[in-house]
Amino acid sequence: MLVSGGAGFIGSHFVKRLQRSGDDVVVLDKLTYSGNRANLPADVEFHHGDIAEPADVARAAAGCDAVVNFAAETHVDRSILAAEDFGRTEFRGTQVLLEHLRTSGIRLVQVSTDEVYGDLEAGGSAKETDALNPSSPYSAAKAAGELLVPAYVRTFGVNASITRGSNTYGPNQYPEKFIPLFVTNALDGQSLPLYGDGRQVRDWLYVEDHCAGIELVLREGAAGEAYNVGAGHEEEHENIEVAQRILELTGADASLLRRVADRPGHDRRYSLDTSKLRALGWSPETGFDDGLRATVDWYRDNRAWWEPIKSGEFREYYERQYGERLSTSLPA
């Protein structure tokens, strides 16, 4: 199995899952800011390369039976600051993988996001047959890459499926994302910058449950089909509620929670109808309370992993993203 983007957060957990299943795993990763070789087992075959480069894909995929593509520029905030890299990885990279499939005949699972459906503030849950309505440069780039998949299935007969996952959390997630940022800031006694009124709703899915859903699609999913992977209505939580739980679990002072200016185009709610994947036998096993507690414990016990990250490039990004916002923030 080739796992592209396998040194990132979800990808590295998926690599370990495949290894536990007895699969031989190859990883292709560009090792940009959020890719971390330390996330991977020492014995995995690793190729440093770019999915947008055909030669890199051909070299890593030689002899493989399938590709699971996690490679992506992943953060909405970064896509607002600088969108150009997102098109190269999400669209061009997916096209290169699909072109390789045309000649190799191997299977592809394209890992996407619930954000391609856009804002569901009015209610309901997105089904796989719903129109894509992305709101940010990140989700638009993911949607663009996705649209290549059914086109190549129909035109060239490639064997490829899509997964659309909800907000995922867990150990060794790069600390720019909401939960690891708030956890590590709370552990360090730093402000927790909450966008707007904090009432944005997300469907939170523990990383191991997300990986289980992707593996099921890899082994049993139909070509040309998309599958939603989400925890469901019971795990929809407002951001302010999640932030308050993090304060409780870390023992940090409530005064650290600060309201800051919202980001442009911020979606208010995501929600997935996961009945299609559940019909194949998948269901999440980790509730949000248990998963968040395990995540906080991991960051508390693994400062050596995240403290070096929260310097250098990350510090520059953080100041650009939150510096001015925090200077005019209010108590939450």
C-alpha cells in the first residue's frame, strides 16, 4: 500500500493501522511544515517526494496494489493567507496520481473533507449525492481534486473512491489546528484565540475511527463512489464548548479564552450523513469525551514532540494569524 502524505497527522495513523493489519506500506511525503518523519514507524519504507511530480509517484508506487492519498495543504487559515500551494497539491497532485492509475491499474482512495459541502447552518446533514459548495480556498481545492476522480473512473475506467471526513482530532496533530492549538496553548498558559462568537458547530471524529472508515472504503468501497466519514449528530459540538472542555482538562484558567475577530467566510456548521458507510459495517468507537481526554493527555506527556514545532516557521505563522487579533481580543 502506498500512503501519500503519510507523514502527516491522519496519514501517519493510517500507516500504523495498515502495518497492524499485516500490510506492506510505502510512504511518499514532501515533508512540508506539517509532515514529520518522526510520526512514522522507523521500519516503514519512506520516499521523500511530491505527488505533483510524476517521477516521484512512479518511483514510490512501483509494485504497490493501492494508493491512499492524504497529501494536501490542509488548513483553511493558511489557504486564506496564501492560496497558491493548495491548487498544486490538491488538484495537480491528484491528477498525477490518477494518470499513474491509468497505466498501472492500481486502486486509489482519495481522502477529502466534509468542508466540500460548505455551510449547513440551516440544518440537516450532507449526503454524498449533495452538490459541492466549498467556502474557502482550501475546500475549493479539495473539491477540485475530488471532481477528477469520478471523471477518471468514467472516462478511463480507473478504480478509485473518495472519502469525506469530518473534523478529526487526536495525538500528534500539527498544533495549528483548533484542538491541538488550544491544548498546547492552555498547557503553556497562553491565550486561546476563539473566532467570533465561538458558536460554530463541528462533527468531531477521533483519528482512529477516521482511519477505520478509510480502510473499509479501501477494501470494500465501489469505484467512483464517495463515502462520508463522520461521528454523527451526537458528536456535534460548538467551538466554545470544546474550548471550555480543554480548559477543564488542562486545569488552565478560564481567563485564557479570548474572543478574536472571525476569519473570512467562516462556515457555521458541518454535519455528515454517514449511513452509506455504516451500511458497510463501520461505526465510530471513541466518544468525544474519551477522545478529547486521551488527546489532552498525549500532548501533556509529549512536549518533546510539539514544543520544537511551536517555534520558527510556526511562530511566524501564529503571529501573522493571531497577533493583531489577540491585541484587540475580549474575554470569552
